[in-house]
Amino acid sequence: MSVLDTGIAALAGGPADLTQYKGKAVLIVNVASKCGLTPQYAALEELQKRYADRGFTVLGVPCNQFMGQEPGTADEIAEFCSATYGVTFPMTEKVDVNGTDRHPLYDQLVTTADAEGHTGDVRWNFEKFLVGPDATVTARFSPQTEPDADDVTTAIESVLPR
């Protein structure tokens, strides 16, 4: 089973149907509205706009595991993202990314190492995982790596569908 075969609900309710992203590049990011890294939403939205017509999407995954920095309801999260950052990329339900209740999506993602060799638990909000069109995880980026950093955009461009 690939990462994109994992069941997860959409933020607005109902299934998110990740299988629709097979054949596309997807940057999966655990997000939070009340974090020092929250301004990364702006760069994530810019990536969405820059590459969407080339077979790419950002997928935001709200998580409240890091100092309670995503406390809102689904409606509150959606309103914050839209009103504050103009977010248009899809968002899933709020999930756990670590621990015994870790969502199965993250069970698969966290086995990928980042450039420093880190695997395992997500370290903080805004950790990024790049999934290629073949549904394999091709890269992992630390929370502090800005979404528009050269290493991120180079990795995205290397897996965009031809």
C-alpha cells in the first residue's frame, strides 16, 4: 500500500481521497495555526500557485501535538488559513503525527530520512514530506526549512510529472 492509498478525512469532512494525487507531486506538511512557523503558510500557498498547473499540490495536515498550537475546530482552522494566508491547497482532518495514535499516513512518512539522516518522529510543526508521482516519499525537510528554499523547490521540480 502506498502513502496515497491511506485513508484520511478532509478538513471539511468526508474522505480526502489521496488516490486523486497519484501521478502528481505532493508536499505533505503538518501544519498549525499558532506556531512561530505558521507564516510558512504564505510560502506553501506560493508553491501551490507556482506548480499547481504542473501536477503538484501541497497537502496540509493539521496537528495539535506540539504545545497545543492547533487547538481549533475544523471550521476555525479553515477560516484562519483562508482569511490570514489565502490558503487554497487541500487540508485534511486534524491528526496525531507521533505516538501511539499516530495516523497511518505518518506511519509511512516518518520512515524517510531528511538530509541530516533523521528518521522517525516528526520533530515539530511544518515538517515536510515530498511524495512523487509514483506515490513514493522522495524527500523530507525539517520544520525550519522554508517551503521556498532552494533544496525544496529543486526537489519538487525533480519529481514534477513530465
